[in-house]
Amino acid sequence: MKNLWKVVKSTDRELVRRIASQARLPELVAHILVNRGIDTPEAIDLFYNGNTHDLYDPFLMNDMEVAVNRVVTALQKQ
């Protein structure tokens, strides 16, 4: 079965062109990034070259500690 990909049209085509030019990306890639809110050269660099220190702390989520404890208990009990 062949997949058909559809790219939602961006509202700001000039921004897509500028980002594509600045980041040296194909317009399609820039279009997808802009649609995801990645719309500055700095944000694109972070998206492509970020590391684990750039990620959010998962323990900021509600009840994450409860979830972790549940998983640890399940692993211990097999």
C-alpha cells in the first residue's frame, strides 16, 4: 500500500521561503517546520542539533513520580 502525504498549507508563505533560504532547506521541509512552530533559524538549529539537556524535565508533568514508581514496581514483580 502506498502512503499519501499531505502537507497542510502554511498561512505565511513568505516566512516559509525565508526560513528555507536562511536554513538552506528545501521549501517543503521549511513548510513542515513552520507548521510545527519551528520558525526561526535558532529554533531550527535546536531542532536538528539539540541534545538531551535541551529537553523539558519529564518530572514537571503531573503525577510523573507516581507513574515511575508504578513502572518500577511492575518491573520488580515481573
